[in-house]
Amino acid sequence: MEKAELLYNAYKRKEAIEPFEVSKEEAMNIFLRFSSLLVSDEGLGGYKISLVRKEHLERFGGDQPMYGILTKKMITKEREVLLSFPKNFAELEVVILAQGCNPVNIPECVKGIFIGVELPSTRFNTWNLNANQLLADDSAAGNLFIGHEVELPLKASMYLNGEKVEKTPQCFC
């Protein structure tokens, strides 16, 4: 079975798998196939950007940010989200609803700005991964909770079990 199908089957069965080694080129090909399977099954919901902070690039050995595909099923406004895989963490996000954007029509193409919480989730059984493995795994696309519409600039705080998170927490792995 090909690696993209291994990831897809892990996603569908909600089972974590052992990480596999991949080159950057192979990771891109796996990502394209895996995300294509996801979208054909659940529809395209949007895109996510990963590894944008210097410490995340260093932790995973990446050299540039990367994107992932979110399916319609991964995006929710429901306050309760089922975590399907054992390796999750939460990130406060600004979610931009846009349509038909190109360099000429920004900001007119932006239809709304929302506060959100991304719950990245890998199909692998560990977060001890490198950037190529994350790319192959659709940049650990998991769930995205979309909250209230907001205006920029935005000042927000994240609370975990009722307590304010004062700094970026380490992975809850």
C-alpha cells in the first residue's frame, strides 16, 4: 500500500500509525495524493498554514512555512469537537473567509474574519516528526473551530480548563 493510502486509511479508521521517512519531493507527492483523497471524500473546506513561527520551523527542521488542506468535515462551529487521534494540541487562530483572492483585489475578496481554535492532529503516533513527515501528513490538519466574527486588529486570549494560557504551551502529546 502506498504511503498516501496508509495516511488516508489511518484518517478514516481514526488509528495512529508509525512515522515513515520521506524526502521533501516524496512528501509533496504524498501530501498531494492524501489531500486529494480527503477532498474527494469530504469536500474542500479551506487551507491552513503551518510552521510559520521560527521556533516551529526549528523544532521540525523546516526551511519555510507550508500549507495543508482542511476538509468541510474538519471545520466546525460546534463548541464540542471530537478528537479522533491521540496526538493533539490547540492553537488560537485568526480565520479569514475569502473568495477569489488575487494580489489585485485584496482586501475586497475578504468576506469575514473570525476567531478560531485549530486542533492540529497527526495521523502518526508521535509528534517527534520532521517537516517532511508533517507535509506528507497534510500539515497535521485536524479540526478547526470557527467562533465569532471579529475586526482587526484583534486582541485575544486562550483559556485551557478555565485558566488563561499566558504563553504558547508545549505540545500536549
